[in-house]
Amino acid sequence: MTALQIENLSVGFRTGGQDFFAVDDVSITVEPGEIVALVGESGSGKSMTSLAVMGLLPNAASVTGEITVGGTKVSGLSRREMEDLRGRRMGMVFQEPMTSLNPVLTIRRQMTEGPRRHLGVDRPAAERLAQDALTEVGIPDPAAVMGQYPHQLSGGMRQRVMIAAALALKPALLIADEPTTALDVTVQAQVLDLLVALKQRSGSGILLITHDIGVVAETADRVAVMRRGKVVEAGAVSQVLFSPQHEYTRTLLAAHLTVDEALALRAAEREGMS
Ligand code: ADP
Ligand code: MG
């Protein structure tokens, strides 16, 4: 079953008597065990797309199109049903785990609440699920971490906890919106490696939202490039990054050249000129 199917999604706002489309006729699918990246500059509509999937758009937004998560259509669900769908079928990981973790609750409390509420398991079973999930994401001493508060953990550890909390519910879909943007480079690479390892083990489909095309290159199977609310180019990562068809994709890539790549390109250009 397809993890996520977005068909002709548009998200509009009315500002000063004018309609503005933050998302404009976007279609994306994510299959189980696959990472699909949504990449584009700030303001291109990536977060609005993910908020539409989670049913968390601002009230002022008008939405058209169809979204299906793990076989369930999102449109027309009541608030209650949507909350239930989010809990059971969708895991969410955001840029700053400190804002999604509750500072006054232990990791144990935060990790066991989801399984207890959405999987209907008792406390000991929820604790086992939580501890297994922490082990799975590479937390060295899960039993100790269960008793700690978010501020006692490093940023990278907190993001692992968020990913573990999401995966403990075995969601059809994991939505990760800029999950590594607030982390330093080495930790960022570890968390991205973790996502790649988990997509294979968990079978969840992952929608990875990022402004960083380097993140796409390292993790994603397929990519949709967004600009001003529209998908301008989409396809397998190898195809889109190695032979971009759209000018905007080339611009994103050019802005991301490493020093080595830039030197190689300049050498190639000199070669071509001589
Ligand atoms: P991204 O995540 O790609 O940086 P967003 O999806 O957050 O971009 O934003 C897409 C567009 O929607 C932006 O132009 C932003 O200014 C606009 N936008 C965001 N929230 C609102 C709102 N509540 N009302 C009107 N426009 C909004
Ligand atoms: Mg965003």
C-alpha cells in the first residue's frame, strides 16, 4: 500500500483581496521503504505541503486536491479522526526537537504516551516498545535516557529520540521537515544515515523536506524540486541531480558545490577551453 499519495494539492491564501497559492497543483507519492525528498528554497511551499498531509494547515488556508496516507483519505476526516490517523499512521520529526519535546516530562513519559494511546498497549508493553525504539536509533544507554529530561540530551540525541518516538508507532509514513538543519555537520550526517537505515528496517515511507540538495544526494531515492508552490522537476535522485532538466534545479546544485567539485568543474572548463 502506498505510504503517501498527494494528488493535485493546492493550498491558497487570500491576502489583500488576492489569491496566493503557497502550494500549486502538487502531486507526489511515497512508497513503503522509500525516501522521497521535497527540496526547494525557503518559502517554496514545502512546509505547507507537509502541514496539509498532517491536517495542520492554518484555518485561513483553502485546500483542494486529494491526500491519502497508508490507504486512508485525509480530506473529510473530523478533527478526532485526523488526530487518530496522525497518531497511528504518521510519524513527524521537525527541525528543532526541543520545541516538539515537552521540557517538563521525562523521555519515558513522552515515549510511552503514543503507544499507550494509539496502540492501546499497557504501560510495561509501551516501555518495552519505547526502549526498543531508542535502541534502534542508536541511543547508547536507552534505560538511562528513559529517565532523563530533554535538556539533559544533546541536540543530536534529542533528534534521535524524536525519530524513535515516531517509529515506535510503526507509521506508514514518516514526515521529516528539515530534521537535521539545526544540527552540526557531523551529527547531521549521523542522523541522515540513521534515516536511511531505518527506511529499510521499518518499511515506513519517508517524506524528507529540506532546503539542502546535499541532504537529498545523501539520503533520498526520489526527489521533487519545488519552486514558488510548484514542483518544477521530479524523478529518481540519480537522474535529477546528475542531469537536471530545469534551470532552477541547476541553480540549487551550483549553490551546493563542494570545494572539490568546484575545482573539478573549473578544471573541466579549462580543459574544454583549450
Ligand atoms: P518552505 O517550507 O518551503 O520554506 P512554506 O511552505 O512555509 O515554505 O511557505 C510557503 C509560502 O506560504 C510562503 O510564501 C509563506 O510566506 C506563505 N505562508 C506561510 N504561512 C502563511 C499564512 N498563514 N498565510 C499566508 N501565507 C502564508
Ligand atoms: Mg519550511
